[in-house]
Amino acid sequence: MKIGIIGDVHLGASLAMGKKDAESGINTRLADYDSTLNSTIYDLYDKGCETLVFTGDIFEHRTPTMKQQELFSAALRRAIEKGFKAIYIVVGNHDQQRNVQATTLSYIKELPLPNIHVIDEMDMVVLDDELGNPAANLIFMPYRDKRWLDVDTNQEAIGYLDQQLAMHVSSIENDAPKILVGHMTIEGTMWMLDSYADLYNGNDIILPVDLFNSIDITVMGHVHTPAIVSKKPLIAYVGSMEKRSSSEDHDKKYVIIDIDSKSMLEFSEPCREIYDIPLALNNDPHGELLMDLIFHEVDKFASSHNLKDSIVRINLYIDANDDKFCHVNKIEEYILNIHEAFHCVEIKPSLLFSRQSRDEDINEHSPDVESFHRYIDNEFMANAMKDQILENGLRIINGE
């Protein structure tokens, strides 16, 4: 028997990295997520899985759009049609709507779907083999934090969850492996990194590794990077399903639990690559040479990164005097046509102004208005922005 596990799906995430698809009318990033989701479902079934588990955070936002709900519902339908006998969806923090004690998946739970189960409380099921004998004890641990549990300290929360887990483990009356899938933070994971500061805050519960000593294999969502926390017992993070930005340069994974060997197998998700190309060309004005320099820097980046079918975002810094020489449409066309990228995020050059030498006529004896006029003339080239800065500055000086 094999159990397929898909990490946090996050339908609706990173839409700013996409564009509206002319044919389908949906954002291309949403289409990417949908494609990866369905491809993974098919791969898991083809590799022999008949039980499918989601680690939670199905939607990026607590108010998913109708289209996002439609895509996930269609994916579940395809999984059932493909042949999955049971699908379990563990509720994550992005799925919870605290004000009404509901989740973004409540609509699925209320439907009479015998093959699909939404897990919003810690629970356990026994999976039987073809002969009807217990093959695995599958335990679910949906997301909880201190506010949800109405406790003040991490230790109180640990005690509560430990008691619940022990109750389920003690109720097991067979020798089959114990598999836990959840959406929680375990000590020693990525939660301490600055890049995850927005995900893990003072309200999050940090669970000790030894809480899972009685479990043969633990697989968690919530942390977006795949990782092995412990080998004995095996505790791992499957990570999120898709890449959200260029900072996620690791492979995204889905996993299969092989019950017979009590092992976990990892497989790479078919994700689209995302690249940020930094172009800092603001050291001096380049004039008519600017575009050639930009193309050269893009080519240099592409020599070590395969841009084909990827999403590219250009972080362009130029001297303010080069603004009239910068043609963003030509840059986008170059990336799409020459390097065959799938999409180039809208380019918005950052204009930097060269520092001017000190104006000796601006001193403590010169009038405020005259000094401000001189400063603006020295620092800004003639354009609408210069006029607006000058106008607003004079209003402040005159106390308007």
C-alpha cells in the first residue's frame, strides 16, 4: 500500500508574477498551479497510490475566488475518476476563518462525498489492505495555534496536543505502522529564518521532536521548503507545491509513503522556474548604449540559467538621465523572443539621480525659497516630476 502526499497547494498565490491568459481568461500563475496540481495527482496514482492526503493551505487567501474553488473541486473530481479510493484534506492556517469557526473547505465537508474527507480536528483512520486487514494507522494533525487553543504559552499548547495525540495512539489495536500528516511547526525547521518571519510569529506553536516518538513516519505541511527533521523516527516536511518567487531555488517535492517498507520517497514537482535578473546600471549615464548593455547583462545571466518557459522579473536600476533611452517593451520582447521565456513581469525601472557637487550658494545665510530652487535645479532634470516636487516643497516652506 502507498499513500501520496501533496504539500501546501496555495491556489491564488503569486498572481502578480502572471498575466491574464487570453484564451482561458484566468491568471497564468493560477493556471500553473492548477497544472502542477493535476499533474501531481496523476503521477501519484500512476506510481501506485490509492490514498491521497493534502497537508493543507489549499487556497492562498481565506476568501478564495469562485474560480479557485472551481479548479480545486475539478482536481478532486479528476482524482476520484482516476481511481483514488480516499482523499483526506488536512486544514491549514490559510484555510481557517476564525470569526465564524469555518474553513475555506467547509463547502466540501458539507457535501455527501464518501471518498473525500476534510480534517479540521485531530483524527485517525485505519487503512485496510485488499484482504481487509489493518495496513496503516493514518493520523491527522490540522493547524492549531495558541489563540485557537486559548492558551498563553507554547508549553500549554504542547501539553494539549500531546494529550490528544496520545489518546489516538492509545486507541490503536493493531501492529500496523503509524503515519501522521499535519500542518504544524516542529523545532529545528525553517521557522527561525528571516524569510519565514511572516509565516511564524509569536502565536505559532513550536512542537518538540520527541512529541512524535511514537509515530513511525510524520509528514508536515506549513513550512514551504522540503526538509528532513529527524531520521529516527522519520519526520519530514513535504514543502509547498509550487514556487512563489525566485528565492525558492530548491526543487518542490511531493512524497509517497510506502507502508510495506515504512519508507518515504520524494519526487520533484513539475514547476515553472522563476528568475530575478538584477541590472544595476546606474553608476553613470550610458545614453544610447544603455539598451545594448541591458541585452548583454541579460545574455550573461541566461548563460548560467535556462530562461526557456520561465517567468523573468527584471530589477532594473538606471541613471535618471537614461530614462529616455530605456525601452521596456524592447527588453520584454528580447527576453520572450530571444531567450524564450514564458512571461516577463512588467518592467518598472528605478531611476537614480547622481549626487551633485555642493552648491556654495546654498548656506545658512541664503533665503529658504532661493535655496530650495537651487537644490531642485541641481538634483533633478527638467520633467513633470521636478515641477511637482518644486510646487509641493514651496507649499511646505510657505506653510500652506
